[in-house]
Amino acid sequence: MIGMKKPELLAPAGNMEKLKFAVLYGADAVYLGGKNFGLRAFAGNFEPDEIQEGVEFAHKHGVKVYVTVNIFPHNQDLVGLPQYLKELQKRGVDAIICSDPGVIKIAKETVPGMPIHLSTQANNVNWASAQFWKEQGIERIVVARELSLEEIKEIKNKVSVEIEAFIHGAMCISYSGRCLLSNYMADRDANRGECAQACRWNYYLVEEKRPGKYFPVVEDDRGTYVFNSQDLCLFEKMPLLIEAGIDSFKIEGRMKSSYYVATVVRAYRKIIDYHFSPSKTDFDFTYWRNELEKVSHRPYTTGFYFGKPGDSGTTLASSGYIRPYDFIGVVLDYDENSGMATIEQRNHFQVGERIEFFGPQGNDFIQEIKEIIDEEGHSIESAPHPRQIVRIPVEKKVFPYDLVRREKTYE
């Protein structure tokens, strides 16, 4: 693929820590939300000063920052929007992500130099619509998740506009994420950032003339999860997506953990770099694909890219996640003289357990915990306290921001 434009790898940043992990583990750009005007009200999100800190950290590493302003606002939601947009421009944000024409109008009038990306919530599904938005000054379109790869290619071929597409993460049963279930059933407006994930709930079928009699859609005493979408994963299909000329590959997950962000970003960084490597050095495809199985996820699907998913796109038996590994710690420091790593605990671990270190440098290794030393210098059997700072001997050199995980064992 030498000679082709290398696509951007765009990662979620739900808070400052996740932003740093996304940047350090290989993202070319990150997207985040402020405290207002975004569609993830329950993510950590960023205060104005945090946005500036995040922008400075990202720019220091050559990474861009995009901010979501993609709610569908009612009149009262527009109060303060012009000032907020000016603040984003002042803080050095590289682009804003919008879905509502009114927000786009205000942005063009208020911050005319600010690049605008059209959110997937605007459900752009054809080239004529893409052309319209380009004529409104939109620089990039995040295409609807319901498009096939061939449809995306046609839009790219007919309209000179950047195309961003999701390649990994949770999918919504509702059209391009424009959900009404949450509003109706939980009085939480998903289109204003407060989704209750009603699509993941357990449902039964009720027949009109038999009130109170509930029929499982699938014969199972737990009911069925008829709206429960599987997670998107296009790792195997990356050559086809690169050849299609997609400008930015987007990973979903501002509500996911730092461990999730780091693991997924690292895997896609590796495979993208491999396809653009002049030497085509050895690439352990199976290893990196298996990395995506080590994060919390639902069963994977390729979504609509290669045909409508049908029954293969939903999981009817459960809304639960597959969680084969526990994220147990972050490396803060390493002492070469003693061979001790300082770790911030994120999940209980103890002496005798086998753990795995991994990081941006690719220095993955597995070892047994031989000893745990607390901050007072005492030897302890376990690290049970949240964010407890401990030291353990390690068999290889580790680096700050390396992560530690433990494979789950099942009785």
C-alpha cells in the first residue's frame, strides 16, 4: 500500500487518563467531550482547563484533538454555545464534531476558522448528502454505521471530502445512534447525552389480546435481548478499508476503560503500520487479533460493511460482556538498579499470581508475582486497596504507562 495516504487512527478519550493512554499507545487523533453539548453525559468529560491540558499533551506528541458538540439541542440547550465554541478555539482544539444544522450555523458564525466534522448522528448515507454538507463548509463526514464498504467507496469517489468511519466498538440498535428507546422508557434523552442503554435490557413479547401474558421471543427462561447489538471489529478487513480510501478509522469507547483504549488502539496501530511498512516486516496477525479478545466486549461482528448483519448482528441470550482478563495495574516507575516496578493498583492482586505486562513499546511478558512491597516498605501478600501504590520485582524492564493484566481463571 505504498503511495496510498495513511489513514488517521482516531481514539476515544473519556477523561484525561484515557486521552494520555490513547496518545501514548498510538492514536493519531483523539475525540473528547466537554461537560456540555456532547452525547456522552456520563463519561468523565473535560472542563475547559482540562481541554487545554489535553490539547497541550496531545499536540506535544503530534496528535490532534477533536471535541464533540453533537447533541440535538432544544432552544434552552443553545444558551452559552457561542461562548463555549470560542473557548474551544482559544484552547487550541483542532476540530469540532457536530450533528445539528443549528449548531453548525452558530459555529460557522462564531468560530469561522474552526474545522467542522459531521457526526455520525447526522446519518449521512449517500453521496448527494455528503456533497450538500461539503457545500455547507463541512471538512469531514463521519459516515453512518449502516453503510456498506461499497457505499462508502462510492461517496469517497464522488465527493471530495474527508471520510471517517467506525472500525471498532459498541454499536447501537437505533439508526446511527439516534435512539428514542431511552427517552421513552427511562426519561433520559440519548440525543442530548443521557442514554440509559435501553437496547441492552431484557425483553419479552406481549400479544395485544393477552395482556399480562409474556412470551419469550426465544425459548429461554431469562427472556431475550432482541435489541442487543454485537460489537464492531474490522481488524481482519483493514486492507480493504485502507484501499477504499477512508481517511480516518474511528474507535468507539469514551465510556470504556483506559485499559480498553490502550489495548485496542495498540492493536490497530500495529496493523495499520504493518500495511504501510516498506519492508513488510513479520507481523504476528494472530497475536494482535487475540489482543482484541482480551478486552471487555460483546461478540464481534463486521456490522453492515459486507452486507446486512441479520441475526448475526445481535446476541439474544445475554447483554453481558466477555471479560477474559482483569486490568490490575498501571506502571508508574521502574528502578533499573533493584529491578522493581512501582505500580498503581486498579484491581486486587496477590503474591503467586501470574500477570502480564504490556505497553506501547511492545515489551509484553508474563511473570509470577514473587513479592509485593507497600509504600512503607513492608512486604504484603496482596494489594487490595483501590489505587494502592506498591512495588514488585519484574523480570524485564518496564516503562511508565505500561499496563498490567491478569487472565481470569474459572472454576
